[in-house]
Amino acid sequence: MDVDAYEAWYHTPRGRWIGSTEFALLMRLLRADINTGTNTRTSESLLDVGCGTGYFTRRFAAAGLKTIGLDPDETVIRYAAKKDTGSSYLQGIAESLPFADGSFACCSAITSLCFVAEPEKALMEMWRVAHRGVLLGLLNRRSLLYRQKQGRGAYRGARWDTLDKVMEWTEILLPKPAVVKSATAVFMPSAGVGAQMLERLLPSSLPWGSFLAVYIEKNPARPVPE
């Protein structure tokens, strides 16, 4: 992985638009259940699993969350730590998280679960260490992007999922989820003015966006660890 090229993509017109659109959707699902604020004594913690170069980890931190990024690739972890001195980064795998139960308010996995061979096992681990919920950003099999890009370029080896498949994964979670919220974005994956105008008009409730965001919430009555 060319970390400089990967990070630079987010600063291109297309990358800025897609990254900002995806993050706005994620935060819309997350904000109703988690406190975000600039006061580190009141803001809550988030573990970003498969953080890569830390693009989304940094954005979560800027939104007021106390963030830790985790990735199996030592190179990207070093890169992320150099770009973001306000968050912690460590090497590890999604299927075996090195944290106690309920260590974080929330866990996120943004387009990283698509490259995990056993997503159910990774989801169980994230569910274990989160006491509020798990936020997923997935490649949507029901999208135009799937027809265009599956098996090609940066998407080679990636799994494309559906909301129905995610709901199957949640059946093994204990305790059972209280709520599962979902939405999609980036219906026309280009940076043109027309694509951006269409993105503003189309509701995120439509199932055909290339980015599928899912928030799996635990029962709010469940005691939160001290």
C-alpha cells in the first residue's frame, strides 16, 4: 500500500467530496447515541478498527471523540501516528482486539471490514469492547459502484456486502442489539458537479448508495463500565 498516494486521494476533488459525504453520514447515525464534544472529560471514546492512514480516525477526533486507531499494518500505523499526535495508534487485528470488555463507547470499522475474511468474528470483538455500539462503513453490493469496480484496482479482494448480510451477522451478537440503523451515500461515485447536486437531492434512505453505513446500538439500559 502506497500510504502517501492513499492519503493524497482524499485531497483530490473526488476524494474530498466522497470522504466528507461518507463522514457526514456516519456522524448522523452516531450522534444520537454518543456524546461528542471538545471537553475531553465529557467526550466519549472510539476505537477505529482497520484505521489505515487515520483519515476517519482524525475526523472522529476533530468531532470531539477520544480516538484510538488500530490496524494490522505497521507501516500505516506509523504513518497515521505521525500525522495525528492527538490520537493513539497501535498494531492489532480486528478478530482479536487487545482490550477488555466495554473499554470504549463505540467501535468503528470504515471500509476495513470489507477486507476481513471472518467479518462475524471481527464484529463480535468490536461488540465486546464497545459499551454503546458499533459503527460500520461498508461497500454496498447493491450500488452502481459495485457494477463498475468490483474486483478492480483498489477494490481487488474486497467483499461487497448488503444490509441483509449485516443483519445476519448481528444474529450472533450478545446481548442482542437494541437498534440497527442504516443509510447509504455516494450514489454516483464521481466528483462532477452533477454528481454532487444529485447527492444532495437523493435521500440516504435509498438502498443504492455505494457507501453503506450501519450503526448497531446496544440496549441503552445496559450498565456502562466505570
